[in-house]
Amino acid sequence: MKGVVLAGGLGTRLRPLTLITNKHLLPVFNQPMIFYPIKTLLRAKIDEIMIVTGGPHAGHFISVLQNGKHLGIKHLEYAYQEKEGGILDALRLAEDFADGKPIAVILGDNCTDADISKPVRQFQKGAMVFLKKVADPARFGVPVFEPINKTEKATKITPQTHRIVKIEEKPKKPKSEYAVTGLYIYDFRIFEFIKKCQPSPRGELEITDANNLYIQAGALQWTELEGFWQDAGTFESLFKVNAYWAKKHGITFE
């Protein structure tokens, strides 16, 4: 399985920091933010990776990542997203790189210490989304669950007891406490589904729309990430990931 890290966008929520470089190259404790999603893939033995980036600072990635060998990447490619067309618009650039095989996709601002090796090994077809309970689900894509066996009462939502019937993008009234984390596994049909998606009201191709097409095809699975997970797309969340990784390295704050 190959891996794709989506690291485009202008990072407007983190200005003025992102006026000087790409958001995904900002520091998270002692290394650039993008090292964390890359290491998530490497822990799962995914060492053929494409970085999809864009914007005025795209060239900065070359000096940081180089050919990836110092990070343990076997093969590293880059793709350039010309416009701000959304996550799916960026992912479509990886079609030739995927070469008909499944791909693991992670957003470049996702910082986690979770080990996804088992889901990667077990993946066969369809799509897999990784969920996490969060305090502010309205900021993310939010799954709507349905019991698999409606005659039984399940006290806890698990992949064995509940299926996802829909994913709502940034809903005002979330129907669950879970967020779709920005970490996915797709079979090659993802590129067919991308072509069926239309731009949202904000003018972007939303990854939620592709995930809902997998749901309609009865081909979407889910699992819950174990361990720490946080996106780093706002000042508050960027502070949280810095504090977590600093503490993990033995640095405490008074």
C-alpha cells in the first residue's frame, strides 16, 4: 500500500505565521508538522509516499523533506495543486501514483501517535475512515450511526454494533461526538468517485462527498483511533499538539 499526505492550502486560519511558509512546515515541538503524518504512515510500513502541496511556499518542502531517505521513506514523490479546490481536488492528483492499488491518505496537519498497522494489513477493498471522539465535532465531518442489529440495544458505539449511514460536513448540530479524523484508506474506486463529486457551496470538492458515495455502495468501514490525535489547523489546536509532544518528550509546564 502507498501513502498520500495532503499538504496544500493557504493556512489562512494560522496567519500571519503562514505568510512566510506552508502551514505543514510550522514547528510542532522539535520537528516540522508534516513529519508526524509521514511517521504515521511509516509506522504502518508504508514507505512509498506522495506529498500533495500547493500555494506560494510549495518549494519549501524540498529543502525539508529532500528525497525522504533521512526519514526512512523508500520512494518520495511530489504533486502540485494549482488552485484551492479542496481535499478531493488534491487527492485526484495521486491517481497515477496509486497505480491501481489501495492508498492510505492522511491530512498534513494530523498529528497522532496511533498505530494503524493492523487496519492497513487487513484492508482489502472499499474505504476505511478513522474516527475519534472530540469536544468540538462541528468543526469536522461527523458520522451518523445506525445499529447493525436494530433488535438489540447496544450500550456503546463500536464497529461491531454500529454502521455509518451518512457523514455530515461541519454540521451545526452534530448527531454524534465523533469526528472523521482526516486519515483514510481507499481502494482504487476513490478516483472514480472523485469524478462524480461536484464542488460544494464553498467551491471545493469535499472528501465527505466521496465517503458518502462509498456508504451508498455499502463499502465503507470505520474504526476508532487509539491514542492521541489532533489536527493542527488553528492556533488552539496547534498549541495543543505542541504541548502534547513536548510533554511526551519529558518537558513539563508550570
